[in-house]
Amino acid sequence: MASLVEALSMFGLEEELTCSICLCLFQTPVTTPCGHNFCLPCLEMTWIEFEEKFSCPQCRASFETRPELKKNTVLCKVVEQFQISQDGLSKGTCEEKREKADSSPTKPRPPSPVPCDSCLVVDAAKTCLTCMVSFCQEHLGPHLESPAFKCHQLVPPVKELQQQKCQAHTKLLEFFCQQHRIPICCFCLLSHKTCSTTPLKEAKEAKELQLKKRLTELSALN
């Protein structure tokens, strides 16, 4: 088990131990029939919100009936060992984060640097949403000097850019379709023109507020 934890840390695979709903280390991890893992409380709250619609929050696979969720004991053990190996410096579970937030003043956490996609060594200075590539100051030169890139949209470095890219149109996922419950890009808006859509950032903030409310309600029941 120790060697597995060392490998996870070495290759930066802490994300594999992170719930995609709360973005914290797994707490009581369970596995859906499609093979994705989530914290049990996070998944249950998501399903409560959508009542009788049971689907995977990650791949959107639908289940006709509520799947039987069993604790993934192996994954749970890996998370525990990983936390021990990190000596308290890992992300922590969502419950631990809430307890820490309640007992101590919050401090802004500096954002993780985004590497340049050209050299993979220097931190990126900008991300081009037209090219869907991040550049350091040196490799950003053509975008700043050439008229051919004049209309390209440059923004502060975007983390995990590939995961935020539409697989169909290779454009940034900027909107959220309320009917289909999926993020979409500007080109997808054409096929979702009859749907209710909102900016992805607003949808994310609303979702976070809903999760916090659910957590508060569940805590009050205990």
C-alpha cells in the first residue's frame, strides 16, 4: 500500500483521489455502475436535488433505478494512507475542510501555476481561448505582435484547459444547459437553442450554494 501511495504522490495523481463534486479527497467513496467514484454524501445530495433522476454527475450515464452504493473500501484505504503520507498537507476530506473553516479564519490560497503548452517548463502568462492553448511570455509573442492573432481572445491562464474544452467543437465550455444538465460551448448553443442556458460560472456558483445548503440541512439532522 505504501508503494502505491508513493506512486500516486510522485506522478501527481492526487486528482484520482478527489471527488469531482466537492473537489476534496474522497469521504466514504462509492462507485457508480459506470465506474466513477464520488463521496457518498455528495452523490446522495446530487440525487436528492434531481429527485427520481439517477445519473452519473461525471459522464451523465443514466440509471433506471437507484443503484446500490457500497463503500469502496480499497479506495478508502488508499485515501487514508495518502493523507498519512502527505503528513497533513493533502487536500483533506470535505468534512475536514468544513471543520477547519469553522474553527479558523480563511486565507486566500494562491492559484497553482499553469505551464506553457509550448515549452512545458515556464509558467503560462496567458491562455488563448481561440487556440485553446496556454503560453508563457516568450511564446505569447506572436499573439501580441502578429495581426493574424489580433482577434484571438487572451485571458489569464486557465487551469486544466483540456478538461474545459468541448470535445465536439474544441471550444471552451462557457455555458450550462439546464435541461440536459451538461456544460456546452458557444457552438453547442445552436443545438440547444430551445433549452434554458446560463453562463457556466453562474451555474457553478448556484450549485455550490445548493450543496452548502444541503450540507447544513443534513448536519442539522445529526
